[in-house]
Amino acid sequence: MSSYDVVIIGGGPGGYNAAIRAGQLGLSVACVEGRETLGGTCLNVGCIPSKALLHASELYEAASGEAFAKLGIEVTPTLNLDQMMKQKNESVMALTKGIEFLFRKYKVEWIKGWGRIAGPGTVIVTDASGVETELLAKDIIIATGSEPTPLPGVEIDNKRILDSTGALSLAQVPKHLVVIGAGVIGLELGSVWRRLGAQVTVVEFLDHVAHGSDLEAGKTLHRSLSRQGMNFKLSSKVTSAITSETGVSLSVEPAAGGQAEVIEADYVLVSIGRRPFTRGLGLETVGLALDKRGMLENKDYRTAAEGIWVIGDVTSGPMLAHKAEDEASVCVERIAGKAGEIDYNLIPNVIYTRPELASVGKTEEQLKAEGRAYKVGKFPFSANSRAKVNHETEGFAKVLADERTDEILGVHLVGPSVSEMIGEFCVAMEFAASSEDVALTSHPHPTRSEALRQAAMSVIGLPTQS
Ligand code: FAD
Ligand code: NAI
């Protein structure tokens, strides 16, 4: 039996960041993780492998199509899918090993196995060979993450009907991939396989893609992806699937009900959301229950049970790695008696397609619903010099600012590489900047980031470049 200040269950971005911060603050800490490698969904089967494939497939498409030819580079690329997957797996492995290194550096003990709470201050870990170890802790942090939401009638077998993990490791390019759900996973992984040669049909229940995004930004992304050849069936739902050795027959109906049609695919990706993962966690031993959505509620990261905390995908808020990471630091700092806060309005969102959609703060729809008076400054990348010389002029930067005070309330960017630029506005908004503050700030020329400054200038109608 070993005793710690903090025991963390789960080694994803929530769990590993919490463990590292606890080690940095001098707490004795163990992190329980049942996977073979640390890093959770994000490093193993989420953010990292998906971005590795997005990057590689983007270059493949650029080399295959008009983009390279236009620059005077004439090549005929050949797809080596095995190598593309291998380099993805190598990046994943290197990054998970990096977490092991950080654990050693900050004296975090990795307890390998699946943990369950066995009463206040007690966690029992069962390792791969079934051996149990009891850990005692002053504080326990639950960071067990999430899993794909299943779709009744469309059973995931990861042979023909895939979840995101299956879609990240296919051994061949699908002929026809049907994606169920035009959310983040559907658009990102649909893009990967379309770029590599698949015909892709996305079936979405709602009448728009990228739900939750600023509507204008989402529509722009929708148009771009359609132009690239992704086929969308909006306001539609899949009601059943029949799988054979070679493919899947899907029954698809209008969302409001009506005549069904059959769509044939060789692979199907189910990406209709994720749900908190708490199976076998022993919550009942400390009197904890899940809410109606299967979520473990928190108040300032505390659960209703004394000494048990919760962070990341398994609790409320957006299911994002950087949200889990933010909560990890603040939660551990609170355990250590320090102060910490997160402004959930300022957690950025990115869809890593091409063009990307990156945003922070409120959408126009949210501001309208709140009855908040706001001004809009918008600047198209087609008027930005760097975008023009790169022949990448799709999209825009949009800044929403309070009509009276000029405080920036929301920023929505659509375009290549905007994921790398949204951080500027996260910082500005953390400091309650006005659009004028950004408009008066020098930006390097020639860069795409100048479009952000021009959008801020456009809030008062005075962009200097359009
Ligand atoms: P997780 O990363 O899910 O980690 C939880 C860990 O706990 C897992 O390793 C699990 O094995 C372990 N665990 C669970 N129960 C137990 C137990 N009882 N005992 C021991 N261990 C246990 N987010 C972004 O911000 N950007 C992206 O680009 C992005 N891309 C994504 C792409 C895909 C395909 C997917 C699926 C997700 C993506 N996400 C992305 C979301 C991101 O992966 C999650 O928000 C993030 O991983 C949540 O971190 P977490 O620590 O809460 O949970
Ligand atoms: P999602 O919530 O982003 O999108 C799911 C979509 O499926 C929605 O548009 C919904 O209307 C639709 N849908 C639901 N039921 C349906 C049905 N029966 N038929 C047709 N459509 C249906 O969920 P997704 O894409 O699975 O991703 C899960 C989460 O993972 C994301 O919400 C995000 O938190 C995280 N993620 C983040 C990424 C990023 O930050 N770039 C990348 C990938 C995942």
C-alpha cells in the first residue's frame, strides 16, 4: 500500500498535466493510466495522430493538384499509405515517451493499470495481469476522459463501421466513405480521406455543418469543403446499417422523417459526438452519481464527495485538450491552497481542415441572443498580400466588438493556418483589449496576421488595405 498527496486517475491532457503540476508544486503524486502509453485520447488516438494525417494528406493533395503546378513545381506524387501511417505512429510514440520523461523529471509515479475508487481516499489499481495495488491519497482527481457516442443501429466494429480511432488507422483508402456527423471529427477525418482519394459523403442531422461555430464562418467552411469535393447531406439521419464483407448499406432519412434512401459505402465513420467515460470507476463507493448526460458535475473542480476532484472531458465544458490542460493546473493549484481561475468564454476552438476555422469568444448568434449591441470588423484574406502571393486567399478574419466600449467580444477566422493566429486574440481578450488596441498594434509584413489587424481596423470602418 502506497500513500500520496494526490492520486490522479487517467493519463490524458487532464491527468498528465495535473500530475506534472502537482510534482512541480512538491506534492507526492501518482498517475494511474490503463493504456500502454501515456497521453490519453489526445496523444494516442486524437489530436496528434489526426493532425499528423491532416498535415501529410494536405501536402499530398497540394502536390497532386493545381497548387504545386501553379507555383511551377511539376511532380506526380505516389501515395505510400503505410509510410504515412508509420510516420504518424512514430510521432505519437515520441510524444507519449515525452510525457514519461516529464513524469520522471517531476517525480510523478506512473501506476500502470485501471483504477477504481474504493472509498474515500482509496484507489485500487488492477494491472494487465490482474494484480491489484491499493493506493491511499489525500486528494483524488478523476481525469478519465471520454469515448465515442454510439449510434443505435449502426454498430461500430472498426472493420467497416469505424469510430475516429479506426478512421485514423485504415490500411487502404476507402472508395466511398460515409461520415455520420458534420462536426469536428467528421470534417477533419473526412478531409484526410478525401484528400487521399476517397469519395466522401457527410450525413448531418442539422441543416448546417460545424455546429456551435459562428454561422457565417461555418457556412464559408461548408462552401470550401463542398468545392473541394466533399458531398454533404444535411438535415438527414442514418437509421440503420447492414454490414457485409465488402461494405455497408446505410438507410438515410430526412431528419424530420420521410422517405428513406439507401447509400452504399465501403467504410462508415460514426462521429456524432463523445460522451464522458466513467465505467468501472467505483463512483458509488463515495456516493457520486452522474447527471442526466452521464457527466460528473463539478463546482470549481470539486465533486460532491470530499477530496475528489474532476477535470477534462469527463466533466462539463468543451471536450478539448487545452481545456483539460487548463483545468489540470487550476485544480492542482487549488488543492495546493493557491488560487486559480479559467474564463471558459476564452477557450479557443479550431477545426483543422483547409481552410481552418478558428474562433474565440462569442459568435454573432450568441451576441444577438444576449441582446448585446456589437460592431463587426471583417477583412478577407483575398486582400492580404501574403495570402495572395501564396495563392491561398480563401476565408476572412472577423472581429466582434462591443458597440459602446469597443471591447473585443468574439473573433472568427477562416483560412489556412488560422489556428496559429487565434492565440493573439486569446491574449488580447484575456486583457480585455478593445479592437482599437489590436488595430494600433504593429504586425509583421507580409504575413497573414495583418488581416487580423485589418479586421480590427474595420470595426470602425477604417481598414487601410481594402
Ligand atoms: P483523455 O485524453 O480521454 O484521457 C483519459 C485517459 O484516462 C485515457 O488515456 C484512459 O485510458 C484513461 N482512463 C480512463 N479510465 C481509467 C481508469 N479507470 N483507470 C486508468 N486510466 C483510465 N482536442 C483538441 O483540443 N484539439 C484537437 O485537435 C483534438 N483533436 C481530436 C481528434 C480526435 C480524433 C479526438 C477523438 C479527439 C480530439 N480532441 C482534440 C479532443 C481531446 O482528445 C480531448 O479533449 C482530450 O484528450 C481530453 O483529455 P482528458 O485528459 O480529459 O481525457
Ligand atoms: P461533434 O459534437 O463535433 O459533432 C457531431 C455532429 O454529429 C453534430 O453536428 C451533430 O448534429 C451530428 N449528429 C448527431 N447525431 C447524428 C445523427 N444521428 N445523424 C447525423 N448527424 C448526427 O462531435 P465529433 O465530431 O464526434 O467530435 C467529438 C468531440 O471531440 C468534439 O466535440 C470536440 O470536443 C472533440 N474534437 C476536437 C477537435 C478539435 O479541437 N479540432 C478535433 C476532433 C474532436
